[in-house]
Amino acid sequence: MNSLTIKEVVLHHVNVALIAPFTTSFGTMEHKDVCLVEVIDESGISGWGETVTSNEPYYNEETTFTTVYMLKEFLIPRLIHQQINHPAEVHDMLQFVRRNNIAKAALETAIWDAFAKKNNQSIAELLGGTKKEIEVGKSIGIQQSPAVLVEKVRQYAAEGFRKIKVKIKPGADIDYIDAVRAEFPDIALMADANSAYTLADVDHLKKLDQYKLLMIEQPLAHDDIIDHATLQKTLETPVCLDESIHSLEDARKAIELGSCQIINIKIGRVGGLYESKRIHDLCAEHNIPVWCGGMLETGVGRAHNIQLTAIHNFTIPGDTAPSSHYWSEDIVTPEITMNNGVIHVPSEIGIGYEVDREKLAKVLVRTEKITTAETPHPIPS
């Protein structure tokens, strides 16, 4: 394969407004400040990645500001002008920095895109993905009432979504799920708690068993795999881990402890496509199904999710809904669309979509170009 040497990295700072506010147990989001990472190799090929963060450290410790800082001060200087023979190498090249996985993933995914383009392949092909289409689910934020939620579910079920995910929190959980199940007894339904409960809520959470949910996602602490094992033993409902899984090692320990029956893989949370593939493979070995979660990405991050989901053990519909569900106008072309709950996996090289620079300009706040490896911080050997 043709190797890649990064000549320049351009950070595109954008501000994008959501079509409608999105509410979870963390709070409500109405817009996103995003940094798009463009790596340019010596032949002029561009690859794109995205910081899938928000401005607040609510999902994990990272914010858009901190990811940009880590990229500029530590990560990009480590890789610029270095020969990369395969993007799988990038994971180890960035291990000198602890955590900061979303920052790492923004750079690593951009390199996967550029490398795939240079070698005339899609990212899915490089990862071993063979699916031509992927099933799509819809994530619904916490609504004002059960009745409002039911109407949202009605709308998305009619559009053909293959899975409905409902955000819950104490005080907005059992009644909401009950209302949806009463109206839609057969849909693939799951609940996402975003770490809103503790083991003191076990008896309350057991009430969800009657609704035959596909899963309950991350009900307990964001960094826990011990208490989740205790909870899974008491629930009939499968537990899915999200925030707790940052690496292959986390996934291994969770599987060995029996902390979950399903794992949600988010590219940003685990530090990139290489680690995502390794977690996928481990789960496949242990018959643990996986799915690709969403982080309210623009078309760049959404395109990477599509490429990843083409691998065989992504058997549960992910959160990669069409662009039009989040943005009035996305920044990629063609627009990411869905047909009866299915998104076609593009066969074009790289991420399969092109960044539309005219559309990008409409949401652009500023750009920064990095062309040297100079950094004020010493890099450990």
C-alpha cells in the first residue's frame, strides 16, 4: 500500500445549529462548536475527521476547546511529516498522551480518510467491512411528557427507523416507556440513561423488564463496570455499556465480569477507528453484539460511523440518522439520506462523501493551519 506523509493540518472551527434542541440527563444542546480536522499529504490529498465534543465536559472530560488544545500542542506535532505506512499505526503513535480519546480520534480518522483515498479504497474496505447498507435507529431526547414522546415515536416509526432509543432519567422513565410500549408493542425499543442511576435504583430499574426492551444503555456511573455487573445479574433487560468503554481493555474486563450483554462503540470515545475495530473483533469472539452510537456529528463524523458500521458484528441499528434530522444543511455532499430505515454504504474512496467547501464556509468561524512539528512541550521518547 502507498504510505502517507502529512504535510499540513488545517483546523476548521465551525458553529452549527441543531434543527431542534436535544435533551438528555446531561442537559439540553441547541448548537455545537465543532473542529473539523483536515490532514493534507504531500500529494495534496485531504482527509477529514471531527471532534465530536460539546463545549461542556458532561459526556466525558473533553470539550471542544480542550480537544483543539491537545491537537495543536501535542498530537499534530507528533505526526506531522512522519511517514505512516498504515493508519493502524497511529493508535500507538499517540499513546504518549493519556486519554483525550476524542482529540486522538479526530486526527486518527482524518488519517484513515486520507490513507484510504491515497490507496483508492473506502475506509470500510480497509476495515474489512462488507455490508452494502446499514440499518438505522433514531435517538429521541427527553420530552416534556409521555404523550409528546409517543408522538415523536409515531413520527419516526412511520419514517421507517429500525430502532427507537428513548433518553430517560429519574422522574422521566417508567411512565414514558410505558406510554410508548402501550402504543407500539412490537417496535425495537431501548432506553438510554446516560449514567443517571445508582444501585439504589435497582428495584425501580427492574420495572423496565416488563417492557421487553432491546437494552438499557449505561444506567449507572460513567466509569463503572463493577456495579453494572451486579445490575445485569438482577435485570432481564440486557445492559449496554457506552461511557464505561474507552478501550479494548475496558471491553475485555466488562465482558469477563458480565457487566453487559451489548456494547455501544463510539469512534470518538474509544480514540479512533483502529480501537473501534479491535473492540468489535473482541465482542464478535464473545458473541457480544455491538452498534455504533451517535454524538450529534456533522456529515464528516456521520460518514465515519457509516464506514465503521459496515463491519459484520454491527448487528444492532446505530444512531446514524440522516443529516436532515439534525442540521438544516449539512457540510457534506451528497447529503446523507435514509430509505426505509436503511443507509447505503457508499463505495467511493475514503469516507464516501465530499466536504462541500461552500457549505462549510457558511458555518465557519475560523481556520488554523499547522505545517511544522514545533511544540513548546517535550515529547517523551
